[in-house]
Amino acid sequence: MPDSVPEPINVWLRQARRPAVARALRLGGGAAAEVSRLDLHDGRRLLLKRYRSAEPEKVLAEARGLADLARNSRLHLPEVLYQYGDCLLLEYIDSAEPAGDFWQRLGEGLAELHGQSKPAFGYGIDTFCGGTRQPNTQMPDGYGFFAERRLLHGAALCFDRRLLSRAELQAIESIAQRLDRWLPPQKPALLHGDLWSGNVLSGPAGEPVLIDPAVYWGWPEADLAMTKLFGGFGDAFYDTYLGCRPLEPGWERRAELYNLWHLLNHLYLFGASYKPAITDLCRRFAG
């Protein structure tokens, strides 16, 4: 039995009457967790995520987010099998070439997810985007929620780390106070929360699979905006999504304001290479 497998995982496997681990293969990971594939003696595979900060809150947040997305969507998400301490055990999903209707299915599935609503913005617990806490105390007002829980929160984190000047902090505060000048009112929808191309895989049948969510109930356009931040998705995704859920004209221009939260988070996590984009947004919207 590989030494790299935490004993609680081995205990769970025995209790669940599953074969023991024959091999643990490290696959890498991101800012928040290390990821390994566990090959069982019967040939089945599982995915183990171990959070670097050993914070059970992060494990709980991802497990709950995956489960809520799975309950509310027809899209494929990895099944949560077991959570303990800093460990999250998931279904391992084999990959294949994307099917011909991959982007259409993703657009349709996301539009269906965004078509459901609740009275308040936020979530029952805080979630984590790339390891950064997303405060999710619920609020009835979407403008107040996005201002306080996302933009001002991200700006304060960066300012405290001396990644933003006081003038830049004040510029973001000014933008946060005037969001209704640029962004249309929207009902809260269940969001993936970190929907860039690296968090969308192609499953064994070529279907879209969503991983690594940072779930909350928020503006649907914010999820769509994130898809544009690092290169964008296939045209068929946007055509299908907008065919199912038409948006007010100009959503692509509005995307950069929603993505200010993600740029602040990346500045906080990864450093100064994200600063010019934030400075440009501050100049154009706070001037």
C-alpha cells in the first residue's frame, strides 16, 4: 500500500468494501491543492485532492459546491466520495477528445443552471477561488454583494499586501459604488464561480465536465465573463448559451468589470503581472 495515501483514505476504502490502493500517481495541482490518481487493485481509479493549507473549510466548500452543481445541472461533475481533514476523494474521470457538440452541450447546460434562481446573493458558507476566501454572507442586493464581497474584498487583500496603491484602492472603491451605471440587474443564479478553460474537461464520452468550482449564488453574467478572461470558449458555446438565455446587448463589454474580481484575486495569488490590466480598468472606469 503506497505510503503517500493518508490512512483515513485507506480506512474508508476498507469500510466501503473497495480494493486497496495499488499505486498513487501525482498529477500536479494548482494554487490550492495537490492532486493524485489512486489506482486500485481491481483497476478502478479515484482522484485524491490534498489541500496545501490543511484547512477543512476548503475541503467542505469544494465538496458542497460540487454536490450543489450536480443536483442543479445536467452537466457532468466528479462525484464526491469522501472528505476528511485536508483530503477530498473524488470520482476519477477519464478524458477523451471533445465530441462534436461539446461546446453546444456546455452552453446549454450552463444556461439551464443559470435559469434557476433564489431570493438572495451569496451562499450558505464561504467558498474559495484558487485558495482565496470568497465571503458569501447573503445579501438581497446584487450590486451590494458584488461590491462588498468581491471587489472591495479583493482590493483590500491586495492593498494589505502592498500590491495596490491607496489611489488604486480608492479607484476600485469608486467603481464598486457605481456598478449600476454599467451592469444590468440580474436575479441570483448558482454559479460555478471559477469558469475558465482549465476547469472544463472533456469526459470519457467527449462530454463537458466541470471541476474546481468556487460556488455561490450570483450574477449569471459574472460566470459568462470568466469564460472570456483567459482566451475564451468555442463560438458554439456562446451562440448556444445566448440562444437559451438572451442577455442585454453589450455583455462582452461588461465582462471586464465582472472580471475585475478575478484579476484582483490573481494579483493577490500570483503577483504583479496582473497589475497592468487592473490599472487600465481603474483608469477607464474610475476616471
